[in-house]
Amino acid sequence: MSKEITSRSEDYSKWYNDIVRKAGLADHSAVRGCMVIKPYGFAIWEKIRDQLDSMFKETGHVNAYFPLFIPKSFLSKEAEHVEGFAKECAVVTHHRLMNDPNGKGVIVDPDAKLEEELIVRPTSETIIWNTYRDWISSYRDLPLLINQWANVVRWELRTKLFMRTAEFLWQEGHTAHATKDEAVQETLTILDIYAKFAEEYMAVPVVKGIKTANERFAGAEETYTIEAMMQDGKALQSGTSHFLGQNFAKAFDVKYLTQQNKQEYVWATSWGVSTRLMGALVMAHSDDEGLVLPPKLAPIQVVIIPIPKPNEQIDAVAEDIMAKLKAVGVTVKYDTDKKKRPGFKFADYEMKGVPVRIAIGKRDLEKGVVEVARRDTKEKYTEPLEGITDHIQELLGHIQDNIFKKAYDFRKEHTTEVDTWEDFQKAIENKGGFVAAHWDGTTETEVKIKELTKATIRCIALDQEEEAGKCILTGKPSSKRVLFAKAY
């Protein structure tokens, strides 16, 4: 099966597309720019969704659901917001079809024009803040900590499965607070949740930082981000948390009565991650043999394969191992399909990124052992049946840690500090990855650097220390390095 995958070194983009399709994650749909998420891919998304949902709820957030359609007038109420999304909006103008009088199928009924066009949500700030006006009247109603799991539409012209599609799945949190400090703290709390999830569950190291004004979310006062690095050295924005100030509260007249009986506008945040995380999983860890999944997000953590085919003795041992692994929370599958040979099964589960494979054969059982194979290192060895449950539990932890370490070491190797324009260009073109350099703080310089190199400022890292220097392009004073990279 690996022969059906283009190698990373030959064509990284095609390698990615091959894995997404061959591993059964997603496929293109009949609607241009939209994708079908296949069962195995959706099982991974469910793991992502359920874990994040649990982390949100642990910090007091609750789920709700808001309409897919947004009146066009709502988007006009926050100027920066509408400007940021205007070119990506899908617009509903009519509410009915009719039979074509010429007998050629159906046409839009010209008499069914909507009084006001509806926008298919690109994001939900406007519809949600219009609703919050009715929900918030007093300090007793705050904070309001709400998240929704939904789909959104942003009319992309150039698409890539999971990474950039016209429709995608995501979560979007929208919170309201009595004070600025509470709202800022909320954005940072969520940023920490995203970073913890990326590193501890996805095994993807990330940099927590703040976006420049030019890269800020439309309508926000500050945008915080986690930035990851893929195996081709490009950066991937993997989650954002926005401090919205009072912009949306003022646009939709959302006020609350303080304890001092004064009317004040509330303070707001919004934050989200999407099915783009699925793309990050593929790009950060996989190899030329297929998908590599961190155990914490693998739909199947262990697969058991009989050699050469099932029999009563092998079945009994496999079922015993399965029962013990399931009892300690490990997801395990015993593949008894007699239509497929063991070699095919090995390759299939390797392609799907199953972290651990156990092969059980008659001769191994006579010795009281089974064969264990790791997906991450491709190491194979025999392990005694006695104590196999403890061994597999420990092994899954080792695999999770090893996958993270490999990604962390790659990022470290591909992070470069430069002080001159010449060195900056060389690093961006020849080495890739993150380039830490001084910038004079102006949007003009930021845009110029992007024009010249296609590299953007990914973020100003939150842990970046003050350091006097000179902008690599203009030579003007700079107090901090920022992270540049080419990005998805």
C-alpha cells in the first residue's frame, strides 16, 4: 500500500493528499471545495471534539446552538468584522424553487426573493451577540460562557482537504464578561487549553503568541494563537483566541446593570479550532507508509491479527487480551476477517496509523509469547503473554511521548535566529521553519517582507524576552524578536 503514496521528499502536497485518501480520512465531494469526512476520519474528529469539549466544560463553559443563517444587516453592524469576511460569504437570496416552465428541471422561483438576504455563517459573532442582548441585563447574568459545535462556510477558491475547505466543522466559543481583565483572562485560559490539547493529545508542540495588528481577527482588539510546525517546515495556525473588547457589545447594544446600578457595556471574547487540526495530525507525524497517530487520538489503539487465520486457541487468547485491555480503557480490535491475508491487514493498519499491532500465531503461543509492532518506530519484537496488558499500556504512553519528542526536535532543529536581511532570506528559502528576527513593528514593513519572501509573522511569542535589536529590513529599533515562517 505504501507504494501508492507519493514520498514526502518528492511532492509533499501530493503525499498529504494521498494519505488523507488512502487512510480513509476524507474525500472530495460533488460540491466544489467541500469535503466528505469518511467514518475513520470522523472517528478521529470525535476524539478531538470529545476531549476538547470535556476541557471546556471543566472550566465552566456550556454548549448551545445558534442559527446557520445570519441576516445581512447584522454583518453591517461591526465595520471591521464585515470587511474581514465580506469576500468569503455565501448569500441566500431566495427561499423556493419551482419547475422550469420549459421542462428543464427546476429553477429559482423569482417570486420567492427574500426581503433581506441571509448569510451562511462564516462565524457567529453577530447572530450570537444579537441574542446576548436579550440574555444579559445584570451583573448576575455574567460571565456568560458559551460554546457551540457547528459547521461554517467561507467561500475558498483554492481548497485542500481539512486544511482549507469551503465548509468545515469547528467549535466557536463566545463569552461575555463584566470587566476587561476577566475577558483577557478568558482568552488566555482558552489559549492554554488549546496548547495543552495540542501538545498532550495531538503530540504537536506549539508556540503560544499574539498576532500582529495586520493578522488580527476581524473585529478583535487582540488575537492570541498557537502556531505549529509541519514536516515541510511550514507553520500552521492551529487555534486562536480573541479578545473582542466591547466592539460587539456596542454594535449590538449589549449592556448590563452593575452592582452600583450603572449601565455598562460587557466585554467579549471568541475562540475556535476546526477540522484543520486533522490536517495538522497528518502533516506533523505521518510518513511514507501512511498515517501515524498519537495513541490518545487513535480510534483503534491496538489491533490484534491472527496468523495465518483465526482458530479456537488464537481466538481465546485474543479475546482474553481484548477484555483486559478494554478494562483499562484501551480501544482494541480483533480482526477476524478471513477474506484478507495477514500481510494485507498489516499494511492496512499501518496505513491507518494504528499505534500498536499484536500478531498471534500458533508457534508463538507454544512459546507463550505474541509479536508486538510499533507504528511510530516500526520496531517488532516478541513479548510474553503474561503481563501483556501492563506492557501495552506502558507502550502506548511511550509512543505518545516519542511522537511528541520527534515533532519537538524537528521544530527545534528548524527554528533559526537571524539578525540580517541576507541571513533571513537564506533561512526562509533554504531551511524553512520558524525564523526569529527583529521587526520594527509597522504593518508596512510586515507587508513588504511578505511580498519579498512570502513569509508572514506567525506571532510574537508570549515567552519572548525583551531584546534590543534592529529590524532586519529597515534597520529601525526593535525590542523583541518575532516568529516568521511560510504558512498554510
